[in-house]
Amino acid sequence: MELTGKTALVTGASRGIGRAVAERLAGAGALVAVHYGSNDAAAKDTVESIERAGGKAFAVRAELGVDGDVDTLFAGLERGLAGRPLDILVNNAAIVSGKLDEVTPVEFDRLFAVNVRAPYFIVQRALPLLADNGRVINVSSGVTRIAFPETAYAMSKGALDAFGRNLANQLGDRGITVNTVAPGVTETDMNSWLADEPDRGNAVAAMSALGRIGRPSDVAAAVALLASPDAGWITGNWLDASGGLFLGPRPQAG
């Protein structure tokens, strides 16, 4: 995969899946804008990791889900791009909710502000900056195809799925592809219970066709595939990147 000369914005890129995506795209030659909300140290570490590996990146701080978030994000992005267009946009930043009876109206609104409203208006603002034949990749979740206790979170990701399909149809005339990547259970801070409850993690791994929990690098590889020049004829798709989680009963040995 060759992305030399390309530029990319990855939201929520200081940790977890976002960091792995930023490192993967930078490793292929792209200049990556590492967006983050508040953790300066984590963002700095991500940028330095990319630079140590020979890549190019710069950090952009902007808390999403608040008034002026898109203005703040794009002020930093355009400053870092220094007049260059944006080739790849990865909407990865998200927060998770509690279970159905735990979510308050304030938490619900915050969840949708970050997971749905922010990607919508980031794309809206990015359109003049996005290069023709560019890429938009939204990071959703496998919870949109299964019943999930964190209902509000699943709802927000379902909205992102619908956004991707509609956007692909609207941007096709410019050759811009829009696709959605849906991870399953992945080793990130959001799933810290994996370290605290190893038996539960092993049970989830056993429900995967590939027999293990996902890693951020697994999802980053799927995003990189859709960001590559070879993916120019793939748009409007929802790509399951869960390792075959919850496909059904696995065959018994013997």
C-alpha cells in the first residue's frame, strides 16, 4: 500500500484503534493529523511514535461534542496541512454509554453529540478540503448487527452506518469513496474489562470464528485497505472487522 504524498485526519487517534490507524497510515507514507480530545501526553506519544518510525504527523486538539468543536478541529488541521488538501478522513472518535436503565438524558445527548453529530459536521466542513478520489472511512461497531446491552451506544453506531451509505451515494460524482468498518471486541481502553475479567474475555474469544479477541492493529489494517488506491471501486460498504464474532455455534473438535 502506497500513500506517499497523501494526507489523513484520524479522529480519536491518541489511543486504541485510532492510534493504530494513524500509525498504519503514516507507515504507508501519509502525513497524519492525530486528533485528540484532552490527553496531551497520549497524543504527543502517538506523534513521536510515528516520527520514530520515519513517518510524519502532527497533533490537533479539539474536544468533540461541544460548541465550536468543528471550528477548533479544522483550525488546527488546516494549519498543519499548510494549504494541502485532505485525502483521507477517518471518523473514529467515540464514547460508550451505560446500559438501557443507566443512561440519563444528559449522557444520551452527549453520546450522540460525539458519536453522530461530530462525524456529520466534520464531513460537512471537510467537503471543500477533501480531494477528489479521496476516502472517508467511518469506524462503527459490530453492535449494530447484534442485540447489545449498551442500547444508546448501539443506536449511535447505527446512525453512523446509515450516514456512510447515504454519503457514499452523494460523493460518488467526485470519486470519493465512503465505507464503514465495524470492529468487534477489541483490546482497547474502552474494553478495560478484558484485563480485569480474563474468563469473560476467553468466553468472548471462543465465540469468534478466529478464536481470539481483536487487536487495534487488526482494525487498522481494514481501514488501511479501504484507504488504499486499490479500494477506489469499493464504496457504500459495511466491513465487518470482528474476526467473525457471534457468527453462530463453532464446530466441535473430533
